[in-house]
Amino acid sequence: MRVSVFGLGYVGSVSAAAFASDGHDVVGVDVNPDKVAAVNGGHSPIVEPGLEPLLAQVVADGRLRATVDTAAAVAQSEASLVCVGTPSRKNGSLDLTYLERVSEQIGAAFGTNRTITSSSYGALCCRARRTALSSRRSSAHPERNTAKDLASR
Ligand SMILES: NC(=O)c1ccc[n+]([C@@H]2O[C@H](COP(=O)([O-])OP(=O)(O)OC[C@H]3O[C@@H](n4cnc5c(N)ncnc54)[C@H](O)[C@@H]3O)[C@@H](O)[C@H]2O)c1
């Protein structure tokens, strides 16, 4: 399967390498160009024992690449895994700014069917899905409104 992984932090970089190691075609996306460059160079963007050799192998095999280009990554994949940070605010609530933003970007970029899942718990996955669909419907592509949407956890 062709998979895009948004966020190359602790969850995303490990997930991207694991999917690629399982034979999937993976494109990782991050707003941080240093993390993108690290992955494309076969280096781990995080400190995680065992990740670097796995990353080096799947990048060398051509099964994992990284980019800062959200639209290109969406175009190159059928499913998207959202792994951006959801930090806690001082009042204990979750800051969903990054989740909302990346979901809007995915929603504006995808064409017909898309599976969207999240590394966070179910309610946040539903939030990402709703935001992506809302963004998609308000995009400048009315023909997309009639296409079947598929989103799941
Ligand atoms: N770390 C864990 O052990 C763990 C466990 C379970 C669930 N989670 C959840 O998984 C999610 C990710 O956690 P993490 O620890 O990997 O976060 P992290 O902070 O390590 O990584 C998040 C990455 O997302 C990137 N990012 C932000 N906005 C982006 C955008 N618009 N497009 C692409 N990339 C973007 C950041 O640059 C960063 O590299 C959080 O919701 C967290 O609660 C984490």
C-alpha cells in the first residue's frame, strides 16, 4: 500500500520505517526540513535504539522517502497517518492546532478516496477526519463533493 505519514517525530518516524520495512511504499512528511533531510539521508530524526539502521535500509531500498510537500505526499499515497504533536495546554486540555492544520492540508489535497488515521486516540482521529473532509468540501474542487470519502481509524 502507498502510505503518507505526517509528522516525523517519535511516532511518525518509527511508524514510517516499520511500514516501509513491511513492504509498503511510504512517504514521510514534516514541516521541519532538518528531519526530512535526515530521513532522506538514512538517518534517524529522533533518538530511538535500532531505528537508524532500519531507516537506512528502507531508504536505500527505495521504500521510504521524506518531503515537506504535503500535496505531493497526498498525491503519492492512498492512506495517510497523522502523527503530529498534540501538546497539553496549561489548563490540561490538548492543543489541536497542529492536528487541525495538517488535516486541513490533507483535505485540500486529496482527490477521491482516502483513508485517514491517527496515532492519537479515537476522538482525535475522528477530529482529523472531520476537518479533512470539511476542508476538502470547501476547496476549489466542487467535483470532489460527489466522490466517496473513506476515513477510518
Ligand atoms: N510519543 C509517544 O510515545 C506517543 C505515544 C502514543 C501516542 N502519541 C501521540 O502521537 C502524536 C505524535 O506524537 P510524537 O511524540 O511523535 O510527536 P513529536 O512532537 O515527536 O513529533 C511531531 C512531528 O510533527 C511535525 N509536524 C507538525 N506540524 C506538521 C504538519 N503540518 N505537517 C507535517 N508535520 C508536522 C513536527 O515538526 C514534529 O516533527 C501525538 O498526538 C501524541 O500524543 C505519542
